[in-house]
Amino acid sequence: MCYGDPIELLKKVIDGRTLQTNAAGHTVLDDFEHFCAYSGCDPGNAWAKLAYVSARLPNP
């Protein structure tokens, strides 16, 4: 299990999905980078990235 490893969890969340682009042409990963730039969140924070991406992706 990879419950303690946010990078592995993120890979599992994204695995096999095509990341859709929004009206601005950005994927959820692009939006996370934008979110970090404006909020001051560390883009290297894997737990924050996992939370952001998993909240923004539609359920499979």
C-alpha cells in the first residue's frame, strides 16, 4: 500500500485518466501551479497537490 506516500497516491489517482483541459486550456496540474503562485502554497508539497488534484478531478 502507498497510503503514506502522496506521490504514489497521486499516480494512482491520475492513472489511466486523460486530464481534461478547462476553458483556459489548462489541466488540473496546471491549475495547481497557478493556485500555488497566487496562494503561496509550495508547489513541491505533494500532499497539497494530491488534495487539490483529487478534489478537482471528476469521479471515475
